[in-house]
Amino acid sequence: MEPLLVIFLSCMALGMLTGTLAGMLGIGGGLIIVPVLTLLLSGIGGIGAELAMPMAIATSLFTIIVTGFFSAKAHYSLGNIVPKLIIWCCAGIAVGAVAGAQLASVLPAQTLARVFAVLVILIALQMVFGRKTASKHHYTPTILVVVGVIVGTVSALMGIGGGALLVPALVWFQVPLRQAIGCAAVSGLVIAMFGTGSFIYAGWGLPTLPPWSLGYVFLPAGLGIMATSVFTAGFGARLGQNMPTALLKNILAGLLVIVSIRMIIGME
């Protein structure tokens, strides 16, 4: 079987998994897509590590455009979208997403993998031990922009939607939880759009990229993930209603730590 077809079919299966987990646990699929896709591109696709990692991140962001749109639409219909939150947060996030994507495109593969692994471990720890508490400080436009820049940069650097980072940060500054989740849904779409555009620009015309690449975005992998994740997200949401999500998050956090350690060791 042709490597390109193997990657496409594997990404369809990956999309089923990430869509289900995203719907069930409310996390972005990038935490799983990036390490798995890096292995697929380097192992089956024969793409060198220096290209496989930024391509995996760019492709992950590309897939989030579709899921982010439907997520934002759903939260809009639920009344969770607050314009004053969205405007200031997304202004910072757009800047951060462009900066993060440009940084990811120039970092050495080994450094990028280590940065990704360490950040994933921190997110996993937050998933297990984090508490949705609030500070004594109320959010201001300046705070929202600063939070947006930080979240946008880190999210584009990792190829994730940013909800795992943005929701706790907004809740800390006394944003109601439902409004924070709604803001994160819209922000994920902004991160994906600006991050993907930045990766396409950074890789445009690069002669070492394989066929079917749009800048650093590898279209067969991205379209394969999109083809199934859109449908399984709804299934995951329904499944999560009858399962102990706290236990599932702990299990997922453990798996993320194992994958991150494996990435660090694998890049030695």
C-alpha cells in the first residue's frame, strides 16, 4: 500500500479518536494529533525530523479550523459568547498565534519536541490537579489581551486549540465558567486560522517539503483527520454524559505524560 494512502487512512482513525476524546473531555485534539502525526510522517512518510514536527503542528492547527467553527457556533447558540471578552482576548490571540507559528517553524526539531513535551506535561498536571478557582482580580481589557498573547503563542507553538490554557486563566480572573468556555471555543478558531496561515506563509515554496503540502500543512493528513473527527465529536459528547469524566481525564493525563517522555527520549 502506498505510504500516502496509509497516512490518510491512519489519520482517519486518528480523527475518530481525537474527535471522540474532544467531545467527551472538552480538550483539543492537538495534544494527541501532534505526537502521533509526527511518528506517522517520519516513520511511514519518510520525512525527516526537522520537517515532521512543524508539519504535524501546522496540520493539527489546520484540522482545528473546522472543529473550532462548529464548537464556536454551538456556544453562540447557547448564549455563552460575550463580545467584550471575545474582542480583547482574540486581539491578543491573533498576535500570539502568528508569533508562535513563526517560532515553531524556525526552532530545531529536537528543541521543538522538548518544548512541546514539557508543555504537555504541564497541561496534564493542570488537568489532574487544577482547580477552577478565582483570584481577587477582575479582568480588564489589558489583562485579556496579555492572556490572549500568551495563550495564542503557546497554542500555535504546540498545535492545539488553547482551551486547556485559556479556560483556567479566564476563570482565575473571575470570568464565569460557561463564558470562559465559550470564549475558548471562539479563540480556538482564531488560533487555528492565524496559526495555520502563518505556517503556510513560513513554509511556502520550501523545496524540501513533500508533495501535497500547503506550506507546512500536509493536506492528506489534515483532510483525513477532519473527515472523521467532525462526526465523532458529537458521539464523544453523548458518551461523556454517562461516564466518570474525572477518571478519564486522569487516565488521559497519564497517557499524555508517557507520550511526552517518549518524545523527549526519541529525540535524543
